[in-house]
Amino acid sequence: MERVYNFSAGPATLPVEVLEKAAEQMLNYENSGMSVMEMSHRSKVFDKIIKDAEADLRKLMNIPDNYKVLFLQGGGHLQFSMVPLNLMKNKVADYIVTGQWAKKAIKEAKKYLQANNVGSSEDKNFTYIPDLKNLKLDPNADYVYICENNTIYGTKFNELPDTLGKDLVSDMSSCILSEPVDVSKYALIFAGAQKNIGPAGTTIVIIREDLITDEVPDYCPTMLSYKIHADKESLYNTPPTYGIYICGLVFKYLLERGGIEAMYKTNLEKAKILYDYLDQSKLFKGTVEKKDRSLMNVTFVTDDEEINARFIKEATEAGLVNLKGHRSVGGMRASIYNAMPIEGVKALVSFMIEFERKVLNAS
Ligand code: PMP
């Protein structure tokens, strides 16, 4: 079978060039006589892999020197706990709740501190980003938390909230590396690798150094302390070595192709092709407010559940796979991360045009 266009929300498609490089290096990585999977995380060879990966990510995101980069495990979900456990001082935090992932984050935080819901879009099933102007932030809040791109619903914070000087924490799981960001505006950024970076199993945390403290509660498990991982340069325990290696290959691939600026340009182009079509279609329609649209996850529906199901089935048969929307919202979702070529988006839109023609002709 040929490779398909894989619109999965994650784990998601990876650049073919990266997969080919990994295949080429599979049995004997750079004359080490072994696969990266088989080598000690304390070996010189792996030390270079992780150091290069960090240096390349720093270059890509222009990460200031007073931020640490950590390669951890546990996915976004573990960050829902690590953030409150490590950042609590006054034991108060403000959360903007824009979907299921932010809801899970606030629920977890409530186990450790007073987590306030300071803005929610749940009234319209998270199809928009709430007004960020007059947020009623708690003067004692240790941080303000956002989920910057809402993978399930297809919304994105296209501007950041005014946190009145409070530290901003962002879950960038589904938008990291998709467009330039000013890291210095954030106290902490985290992302599971499995959407826009590499394979599942690696979680990236970018944290301002002054937030790394050993003043965590006694009950905080050692493995959940940022300080432990920062002090040991992500080698406190055995890290997800192969995943970090693939992330490193992806970083190099991005740097060779003009970095994040170039990705952003293509991402804008890709999203425009799809949204422009949706905006004039008589069959399909986008599900979120235009100003809050995501460049990475494009959600859409028809008015008829049966037609949605038929569309997903026929698209799959045509090699356009994983277009089913998240089970909590239904409809369709096309995830078009960096590694989805523009040809994939064009193929999807051509297929949608033809599908629309058939359906409308038959009715
Ligand atoms: N945050 C966002 C924005 C996500 O999309 C996801 C996963 N889809 C998560 C958090 C949860 O991540 P994980 O499965 O890596 O724990």
C-alpha cells in the first residue's frame, strides 16, 4: 500500500524525509554499531543526540537563555499535574477553559490549589475563544493557564490574554512550531511531541529558570519536580531516547527548510485553501468562529450525520484518512500539522468538491 494522506490529530503524520533518515540509521547509528534504541542514555553518542536536539529547538523557537528545555514523559496529561505542583506559591491559579484539555487541566489543578475558571466557552461547545479583555484575574494567582490550540474543536488563541503581569502557562501540544512565538511572553510552555513534532512518548517543557524551585510540596513525587529534571538535564531517569532522537531529526528538517517562519507561511497557505473552500461550500461548513480558527485542526460538518459518515468512508477509500471528528463533537476534523504537505490539503479539497457535487446532484 502506498502512503496515505493522514489527517490524524495525533499521533500524526511525520515528514517522509525524517522517516527515511531514521530507517537509514536504524541498524547502525553513525557507526556506533547499534540502533539509537539500543544505546545507553548515558553514552557519548546519545549525549550528542539530546544536546543537538535541544540546541536546534532553541534555534527554531529562539528560546532565551533564561529558559530551560526539558524532554520528559507522561504527555500533556502529566503536565496538568506538574504545572500546579511546581508553580504554586499562593496556591491560587486562573484557568481559561476553552475545551476538554483545559477542563482536564483545571480539574487536576484543583487537587492541589484553588483553580479559578476565569473564562469559558463551554456555553457554545467551545466553538470560540472567550473575550480576553476584561478577565477577572485573582490578584493572588500564581499563574494564568491557557490551552493555546484546542485540538478537538479547532480553535486557537490568536492573541494572548492580558495576564496583568502574571505568569502565563500554555499548553501548546497542537500548535508548537506551527508559527513564530515570543517565548519570553510565557513562563512555561509544554507540548506532547506526537502532533507537530515527533512520536508519542516525549513531552517538551520550556520553563523560565526562576520558576524551577525545590520548594515543591513534600508530597510531590520526585519524578514530577521540574528541578530534578532540570538539574539532571533531562537524564534523571531513562528518558524516551528514541523519541528524542526523532524529535531532533524533525528539528533539523525544519531548520533546513527555513525554520518556523517558512512553516508558518505554508501553514497559512494550507489552512486558507481549506477554509476558503468551506466558506463557499453549500454542503460543508466550518464549526468555529472565524476569528478563532486554528491553522492546525480544521473542523467541519454537513447538516446530515449520514452524509458525514459517508464522506469519512469514501475519503478513507481515496487515501485521505483519519478525518473523523473527535467523539465528543462529531463531524469531521482535518489536522494539517507541519508535516502535512500542501498537496495533501489540495487532494482533500479536490475530493470534497467532487463529493459535494455528487451529493447535491443527487438531492
Ligand atoms: N493538550 C492538548 C491540546 C491535546 O491535544 C492533547 C491530546 N490530544 C493533550 C493535551 C493530552 O495529551 P497526552 O495524550 O499527550 O497526555
